[in-house]
Amino acid sequence: MEFTMNANNKNTEPRFRFAPSPTGGLHIGTARTALFNWLAARSMKGKFLLRIEDTDIHRSKKTFEKSITADLDWLGIEWDEFYRQSDRISIYREHAEELLRRDKAYLCFCTQERLDELKKEQYRKGEMSKYDNRCRELSEKEVQKELKDHTPYAIRFRVPVCEVVFEDFIRGKIKFDSGVFGDFVIMKSDGTPSYNFAVVVDDAEMRITHVLRGEDHITNTARQIMVFKSFGFKLPDFGHLSMILGSDGAKLSKRFGSRTVGEFKDDGYLSEAVGNYLALLSWSPGEGREIFKSRDIISNFKINDISRSPAIFDIEKLNWVNANHIRQKGSEELLELAEPFLSEELKIHYESSMNSGIGYNKDKIKFLRCADTFREKIKVLSELDGYIRDYFKESPASYSPEAVEILKSGTSETVLLRLLEKIENTRLEFRCQDEKNYEAMGPDYFRDFISGFAEDMKKSDIKGSRLYLPIRSALTGQIHGPELPRVMAILGIENCILRIELCISHFYKIDKITKR
């Protein structure tokens, strides 16, 4: 006997489902499964169902369910229908009783101790672990005696002798001999359904046309096909996603990316970037394109393009994708997204600047300039704070050893004294601009100023790094960073003057350079 199952769902509204168990957070591999089902449903103009498989009463937690739904929502994965298996227990019992009436299932009175001992004996003999079908041929008299004695029982599916053959839309034809399984439980002794039974009943009643899940479910698919056949249910199309491996080529671990979606969110990754990267794990639209918005992925996604090869999780690639999405953000949006990751001191500045109403707002402009300047530098939102924190202080937090060396070199004192002299000569203009129109003193303003100063210093044969590094070191305490006009525009002229004066006082013991 052969079960050759080739589903035909071409003329039916596509219906996909994601069915997580709320026994932990939404990990990256599971999130990819959800994403691929959602993308397939949207690209085929079908429906996407979320079904919480919470019949494991000992491990399922409401907190995990809330975490999973929150993470799906963060990823932008919205569902059209929602179900919870614990609300459907009576439905599974009715279907199990139907199989009992039709002799497709039977009562099993084996104790857990006997089953454990059977498994140990099979292991000792090097045999495959499976039920030995002991209760399959119990007589009606024997069954009634056990029931009269109130012996706990499970319900087992009577596995037919057959070859199960199905066409996987990712992997091609897959075959199983049913003899490898043994009769499996469909209803546990506590009255709850087994996984392989509940999903068949649900997929049939919810008219699921496509089941897309991980390759670790391939053997489950063979079991489920036999249950589908026993009821005469229409079979969905099956596809099995490859494993996601770590960059070391081994099973994904915590070190190499096996983390929950929530953890990536807490680290400062953008939801659209995580979704973009997950889509690239086993799928590609071709043409070398890798950065997408969700709507672009949907318009390009086809389930037949899913690769059967194992996917490699590369954190550096995720960082690159995230950085690309960050660069596409406007400054205000970027600041809004990064606000939860700012230090408490900066949060106070930020919230005050963003809630000050209409009109001149120096701090707001300063934040926007920071975002515009460092957008290209950060890979995750949490990095922004480290780049901008010092710009909201009177002086650099410290001077790097390289900056100290520059500031102690021969011409640095001359450069900084001459710079202050130039500022002093135009103080009225600077003060007016800084106090009344900080916004006008942007990078272009300071680009012209630095250019003019560089021309003046050429007369003293001071140029290049001998000119610019002392200025940068005095202003930021570092020898690398954004271009000087951007640095000065963020600080504002008064803070530039103060930082240069403090630097001169510290390194050259000269005080009160300018009239304050």
C-alpha cells in the first residue's frame, strides 16, 4: 500500500499559518519561519494565520505568548486570523473518538515506566526507538477490564503498513516507510492532544493550503499525512526550510546568533533590517540586490525560489544590513528610534528639546546635527549615544594618548592660539550667530571659516595634519572623527572657544586668552 500525496491547491485561496509553542521566546530560526509564511501569504494575496500551540500545559506560558506576539508585531508581521489550541481541546477529542469508532486508533494502557524501559531496551539492542504496538491487539474484554479498573490510557494512531510519498515544494519528492514509526499517541492520558494530531485537525479545519516549516519536521510530516489520509482530509502543500547554521558551520548557538528577536531589538537593531536579513536566509531575488523594504520583499518573494541549502547566520552581515537601513532614516526619525538607548543624562536633554514647542531650539538642532553626522557611523541604534555624548559637555571627557602627543608637539600651541585670535577678531559676529541663530552656523559656515584660517596659517608654513589635528584634538580629545566643520557646527562657536581655552590652559598653562 502506498500513500502518494500530491496536494492540488492551485485554485484555492492560499492560506498559510505560523504555529509557535509558547514555551520560550521567538528565536531567529522560528522568526524566519514566521516571516517566510507571512511573505508567501502576502505575495500570493492569501491569508496568514497565527495559531498558538499551547497544549503542553507544563511548559506553555502566557508570558511567552505575549512575547511572541509582541515580537511578531515589532517585525511588522500582522495576522489575519488568530487561534489558540487550548481553546479547541474538545474538538481534538471529538476527532480522536471518530478514529476510535472507525478502528483507526486504539486505547493504550502502557505506563510511562514500561515505555521508558522499552526505550532503554531498544537502545541497548541498537534498535530504532518506537512503540512496540503492545496494546494494538487487546481484546474488547481486556480493554473493558482496564477501563473498569480506571487504568489511565492514551489514544494511539493505528499506523498502516504503507510507503508515504509526498512532493516537498522546496526539496522535491520525499519517501518514508511507515514501519519506521510505530503507532504514535494522538491523545495523551491527561486528555490533551499530541502535536502530530492537533496540527492535522487544525490545518484541515482552518483550510491551510501550505505548510512551510523547518526541516526538523520532515518526519512529522509523514506521520501527519497518514492522519490526514485516515480522515480523508484534503492535504496541504508541504515545504521544509533548511537549518540556520552559525558562522562556524555548526548548529546555531548563542555565540553565533541563536538569540531571540527581543534580544536583537534590545541591542538596537531595526525591525525592518532584521526582517530584511532573515528574508535573505535561504531566499534571494537575484540580481545581487540585498537591501529591501518589506513591500519590496513581498513583491519579489516566491516560495519556489527558497533554497534547500543550509543558511549561514552571519552577525556581521546583519550589522551591514542594519547600518544600511539606519542610513535611510531621516534625522528626526533616527533620534526617535535611538532615544531608548541614550544615557539618562542625554535622555533629559533630548526629551526637553523635543517637547519645547515651536520656535528656536538650540538643543534640538544639536541633536539633529549629531544624527546627521553620525548616521553613517553606527551599525546599531545603541551605538549613537557613545558618539554624541561628549558633544553635550563643556569639554572632552578625556584626551586620547594620540591626542596628547599631538597637543604636545611643536606647532600645536601656535595653531590653537592663532585660532582663538581669529575667533576673537570676529567675536561679535560669532556671538550674534551663536546666541540668536545657531541654526545658520552649520557645517558650511564652519567650512568657510576653517578654509580661511588654513589660508592664514599657510604663511607660517603650518598646514595639513599639523594644522587640523591640533584643532580636532582640542575640540574632541581624539585624532579621528567627523570632518571639522561638522564637529564645530555641533558644538557651536561658544563651546568651541571654551574647549580650546581649556585645552590651552591644561597643556600650555596659559589662562584667560579671550575676554568672556
